[in-house]
Amino acid sequence: MKKGKSSFFKVFLITALPIVIGLFIYVMINHEIKLMNRIKVNKQELLAQKKNEIRDYQVEVQKLTSEARIVSIARDSLGLVRSNEIFENLFVDNKKIEQIEKLVNDKYDN
């Protein structure tokens, strides 16, 4: 009788132990996945928040660099007057620009 009980116990341990270990591993992995999903959601919310801040800053920069704002500041604060005349266009040959650039580089590199 003892031999039958001990062999049953061995078989039970041999089959139950891998199942218990497998279930433990499953629970741990499932817990880790849920934790990582929570972290992912938090990071996505933070990213959306940062994108909104960037968009707000871009709107602010557009407001500050608008032509109408610059013209009004120049006129009101600095007393400048906007000319209605068409300015002359100057055309310079690319070779001439390269020659001047080379002269300047030679002068300041030495």
C-alpha cells in the first residue's frame, strides 16, 4: 500500500509541478504586460501633452513673427515708416560670390 501511495504521489508531483510553474510564469508575464501597458498609456498621454505644448508654442511664435505685428511695432515704437516704393533688385553672378567668399576665407583663415 505504501508503494502505491508513493508512486501516485510521485506521478502527482511530476505532473502538478510543471503545471504550477507554468501557471506562475503565466501570471507573472500577464502582470508584467499589464504594467507595461499602463506605462505605455501614461507615456502616450505625456506625448500628447507635449505635442499640444509644442503646438501652442508654434502658434505663439507665429503671432510674434507676424508681419502686421512687426510693422506696428516698427511704426509705433521705433517711428519707422513703411515705404510704398518698389525696391531695386540686385543680381550678382554666382562666380563673383564665390570669388568674394574665397577672398574672405583666405584672409581670415591665415
